[in-house]
Amino acid sequence: MYLQLRYITASALLLSFPPGIQPFGFKIPTLFPQSATTASARTISGIDLKTNELLKAVSNTANGKNASPQKQTEVLKLVGELEQLSTPADDLLTNEERARQLDGVWYLQFTCPSDVDTAETTNDANVWNPENPSDNNTVKTRQFRARGTISATGVTVDTSDRVVKQIFDVDARKVTNEIGLGWCTLSVGGSFRPSSAGVPRRAVVAFEELRIALFGGKGPTLTLDFLFNVIGRIQNRQVGGWLETTFLSDEVRIGRGNKGTCFVLTRDYEAVTP
């Protein structure tokens, strides 16, 4: 019993010394160093917390359509904080392994302008200023103050009460937006490439496909791809736009578009209450 008490007492004394202190002339090794791993864990925890706050903030906004200026400012503040906490790698689009993070189906949950210009809002929203907005004069940048809507080639579609998918096919270098309209499914897609202006994480998309699948794909599909060729000849440029991925996790993606729109997307459609 006496020997056991001596052992326990000695062990307690040794464990009570801070890492690096040398009791009785012996150096106690630091078994669990306070390294970058601990700091990284705190950052990850902060990212998870902010992500949950963001999903809660965009819930019950009808994809942003019913979001007040104050709500938009709240969302943009959280978006800006997440973008600063965890910026995707510069080679997101060119590194095959990293590009896989984009691959597959994403559900659009919220849209709003990247700046809320109204006297009713506070000034604490993070201002987003894109680099080389026209991407070396290859993309039109006329601002579109989307809120619960998306637009392509002048056609605006209300997304407030609809399932909107954005599908990345990394192998085919293709991205498609798919919207269920009840009587049909509208899809707009095309090839994407990295920015010609060298802007990291910016995918420049050339619209090439316009399809209308009647009755949810159970009926015939109208192929209207030729319209993009016609519009392109009129505008004397390829029809398209760009999308920058400014935050990316396994479950949430944040994007900014060439028309100034901020997008929040999730892997799980039910991650947000419509």
C-alpha cells in the first residue's frame, strides 16, 4: 500500500509540472504540444459555427426574395466572415483533386446583390470588389440586383418557390443550372474554363445548351441551343458569365457572379428551410 501511494504521489507531482519544466533535474517530454493543430481546431469550430449561422439566416427567405435589407446585410456579413476564415485554394479549378470538391449537385438556397445600397442598412456588411470584372473584356458585367431570382441572357426566372440545382461535371468541364418549373424543367449549361485574367477560383462559363424538358422529363425535350449562337452573333461575343467560388466546404458553397450576385448553395436541399 505504501509503495502504491508513493507511486501515485510521484506521478501526480510529475503531471503537475507545466510542459518544458525540469523537475528534479529530469526533462519531462511534451506529449501534447500546443501547436497549430489546436489553433486549426479552433478555426474549424469557428467555421462550423458561422456556417450554421448562415444557414439559419437564409432560412425562411424564399431564396432571398423575402429578405429585407437588414436580412441581406446580415447574410452578407456572415458570407464575408466565412470568406475570410477559409478562402479556397487558388488552384481550385486547375488542381484535379481540389476540383473534385466542386463536383456534383448543389442546391441554390439564397441569392441577393453583393452590396445592399440603402439607407436602411448598416455599414458593417463586407464590401466585395471583384478583380478584373470583365475578365479581359470577355464577359458582360451589367449589374443585376437579383433577390430570389436568377438571370441569363436577359431572361429572369423566379426561384423563390422552386428547386434550383447547379451541377458541376469536373471531368467534362461543364456546369448546368437546372430549374423545376412544374410543367417543365429548364436547364442552361455550358463548358467552363479558368479565368483568362488569371483571377483565382473564377470559372468562366460559355452558355451552349438550353433545354426544356416537358412534364419533368416525362415528355419531349425541346432543344434550343441555337438561341445562344444567335444572341452571340448579335452581341459579337460568346454568351456567358463567370462565377467565383469564394467559400467551399463539404456541405456549403458560396459564390459571387459577374452581375454582382451573391449565391449560397448546399449539398443537402433540406439544409435550409425555404
